[in-house]
Amino acid sequence: MDNNKIQSKVLAISNVTESTYILRLERNGFDFKAGQYLVLSIPGERKAREYSIYSGENDDYIELLIKEVNPGELSHELKHLKIGTKVQISGPFGFFILKDEDIQQKKPVVFVATGTGISPFRSIIRSNPEIDYTVLHGVRYKIEAYHKEDYLPKRFVLCTSGENHADFNGRVTDYLKLNPINLKALYYLCGNSAMVDEAIEILEEQGLPAENIKTEIFF
Ligand SMILES: Cc1cc2nc3c(=O)[nH]c(=O)nc-3n(C[C@H](O)[C@H](O)[C@H](O)COP(=O)(O)OP(=O)(O)OC[C@H]3O[C@@H](n4cnc5c(N)ncnc54)[C@H](O)[C@@H]3O)c2cc1C
């Protein structure tokens, strides 16, 4: 897949929670495999940031799920762009994708995310709804279960570390420690580095081969 560098208009910005929003952009022929990310910048400005693609391969727009971090630069600026403003996107980048053979063979895959780390998984599932997936989503509060309705309830486990009303009360790594690991599955880990490092340790300790683990670190 060739890398593109294109300008793309902002079509919509919609809040999902107080601090997290969806940035919808014109697609303009931008080609990608679900799970990949792009690099976004505002023309004329130097800062550029990576964002995993939240929309599916077949959507005629691109969506990104962005958390406004404080203090942060681009995540704040993007939230306040006017509809119709052009941003620059380049990519796609990354290898955090499901192999075609794993999709065809319906290999079980467990997607482990913290926060907006669910973004590449939503794109993969939206693009390949027939796969045998389980999502473990770790957030602080239940309200951060971004678009939970997009996943089959029996395939989605919400883990909350800050309140007690979810499927599992505790961190996503606590869930991994307390529940059996599927040694035949692929485990995809995405989010903050502390979660990813701890999850690798837990999975390998329980005998999951290292080649069954794929990671994407946001920060
Ligand atoms: C491959 C890749 C994909 C990414 N995909 C996404 C995505 O889909 N959605 C998304 O919101 N971010 C994503 N990020 C993070 C994103 O690139 C920026 O780092 C983030 O938006 C902060 O940028 P900023 O300019 O506002 O703040 P900066 O000044 O660059 O960063 C301030 C601090 O914010 C913290 N931070 C960064 N990202 C997050 C986050 N998501 N949640 C909590 N704290 C954070 C870090 O500690 C950082 O030091 C991704 C990063 C990588 C490397």
C-alpha cells in the first residue's frame, strides 16, 4: 500500500465524553488496512501526531477517536477546529493488523485496550465483523466505554478501575490475571505502555507464545 500525503476537510467533530471526541474527515481515496494509523497535522504548523483509524476500511470517511489530554497540544487544537478546515494526513503506517489468513481461518483473537487504545480494534471489527473476537476494554469509568454497542455483548468485557458497575471491577490486567488465557488465541494489546508491558508479562507467564502477542503503544 503506497503512503499518501493528502489534505482532508474536517466533516464533523462530535463529543463522546467530556474529554474524548470523534474527528470525522473526508476520505479522499486514503487507503488503509484496519488497525493502521495515520499522522495528522494542521497545514502550516509543525506539530504532527499519530492517530489510529477508528472507522472501517469500507466507510467513505475517516474517523479518529481522540482524547483531549491536559496539558496537550494537538489533541486540544483539533477539538476546536471549524468544520471545513483542512488538515494534513499522511500514511497509512504500522503493522498492527490481522493477517488475511487469520481472518479467513477465524483464528480467535483477544483485543486488549485501555482508553482510546480501542480505536484500531473497532476498525478491525467493523471491517471484519465475522472474526472470532473478544474485546477487553479497560477504562476508569463506565462512561468511557466508547461505542460499546458496536460490539456483540457476549464478546465485550468492560473493566473499570474507578467504579463498580461494569462487567469487571478492576484494571484490564487484573482481568487477565484472574481469568484463563486462551493459549490458541492471538492477543493484541493497545494503549498505554504500563498496561502493555504488564499484559505481556501476564500472558507469557501463563505460557502464551511471544509470537501470539502484538502490541501498539500510544504513550
Ligand atoms: C501509533 C499511535 C497511535 C495513536 N493513536 C491515538 C488514538 O487513536 N487516539 C488518541 O487519543 N491518541 C492516540 N495516540 C496519541 C497521540 O499521538 C498524541 O500523543 C495525543 O493526542 C497527545 O497529543 P498532544 O499534542 O495533545 O499532547 P502532547 O503534548 O503530545 O502529549 C502530552 C502527554 O499526553 C499523554 N497522552 C498521549 N496520548 C494520550 C491518550 N490517548 N490518553 C491519555 N494520555 C495521553 C502522554 O503522556 C503525553 O506525554 C497515538 C499514538 C501513537 C504513537
